Amino acid sequence: MLTGGRVCGDLFDDLWALLNTNMNVQVLKTHPKFFLKLPKYVRSKQRVFAFAREVLEWHRANPPVDREPRLIDDLVAGVDENGRPYSDAMIMSGIAGAYFAGMDTVASTLSFMLYSALKVPGLLERLHAEIDGVWESEGGLTPAALRKMDVLHATALETLRLYPIAPFTPRTSTKAFEFEGYTVPAGSEVYVANGIPHLLPEFFPDPEVFDVDRYSRPDQPKTPHAFAPFSLGAHTCLGAGAAEVQMMTLIATLLRTAQLGLGQPNEVTIFANPLPNPGREFAFRFDGMRKPL
């Protein structure tokens, strides 16, 4: 909605098929390229880009004069590094990308975050107390309220540490280099395992323990780049900050309004298809409403 002002509706399955096929073929390379020619994929791609074209044309015909501007308006009005307007293909990729990020990376991390909130002893009670207190003192879920939710923020950080959505980053070497006695030729596919330090005790004591208090302890090691759930360097995820805000906003709203519990099975299994997720069989239990919004 922030990007294009539209929900995807019945386009969800097409977006899912387009995202997962491209990830498996182009990024992870676990599927052969003929998957990109299968009728289901071709139909899904056509429908997604027809939707993106519709969103783009609406924004061109309805400039942000009497409404709040959106990201698409910035892309339409913006220019590239050479001063040229962005192509339609670039803008439509930006439109589709917003839906991909919300339905896969953020959604999977939210599932792990809610699982942890319900599973870790005593954490749900702490979250309820913090969310209710700040919500009522601030008169709702405002930006100022989010900034005061330290336990909720720490829960988001621990989720990103233990369940990183991008535990490795695929890259291609532009030139040959030596690493730990190995020669990596130019043009090689390289996977940077940025998630490994998350589970090393020299960076995070008792690394397998979900501990929301580790970030406020003075003796917690502060090692630059050890925490890298959004990758590192020039290609760090552009949506890193937005993802944290989405996670905190949705979990705060859910825990404020709904009484939730773990469904069966109550242990999470991590599937990597194509990115880490808890699988389609994982479920939560709704036990009724807690408080009105």
C-alpha cells in the first residue's frame, strides 16, 4: 500500500510463483532455466506485469496533487545517474518488488518472530506489558510509541539473528582473489555466509538461546558486522529499516488485540524454499480478542 496504493488480491499466487521460480532459477540455481518457460510461470509473469503496468499508468494519470505521494510517484518523477527518467520496466520492477518483499522475506521473519514471542518462557507476558503500557500512554501505535518498545525491538533483533532471512549472500567475483589458501577465479559464484557469526559464541554468548536482554547488557560483545541479517556492504538490503518497522508494527498490533497460542506442531521447522521459512503447515492458535484497537 505504501508503494503502489493497491493490495495484490487474487494476484497473490502469481506473485508467489514468479518470486519463487526466479529465486530458484536465477539466484539459488537449484532449478534449470527451462522452468522460466513453463506455462504457469509465463502466465504468472504476464499477469504480474499487467498489474504493475496498471498501477504505473494510474499514478501517471493521477499525480500527487490532492493525495499523499507514494514511492511510485518518486520513481515516475526521478532520474537515474545520467539524468534520464527511469524506464517503465525499471518502475514496474519496483512495483512488483514491493509485493515480493512483503510476501516472502518480511512474512517469513514475522512468522519466526511471533513463534518466538509465544515459545520463549516469560517473553509473551513482557511483551504484553510493554505494548499495553506504551500503547495506552501514547494514545495508540505511533512512531514515538514504537521507539519506546525496547523488548519488542530486541525480540525483532533476536529473530533476525537466529532466523536470518538471508543467511548467505550470493555474489559473482569480478576478479580473481586468494582466500584462506584458496584461489577464487574471476567469474566464480561466491556465497558469503553472513549468518554464521550469529551463532558464534565469541560474538553472541550462548548463541542458541533466544535472549532479548543480550542487547542491553554492558558485557555483550560489540563487534562490527557480526550482526548482518540484511547482508553487508554496498548491497545491504534497501528495506532493512522498513522491515524492522513492519515487524514491530504488526507484532505489536497482533499481541495487543489477539490472544494467541502455538498450534500443532508447536516446534518450528526451517525450510529453505527458496528462502528460510517455517513451512505452510506451521500455524498459530487464536483464543479470542484481548483488547480493542
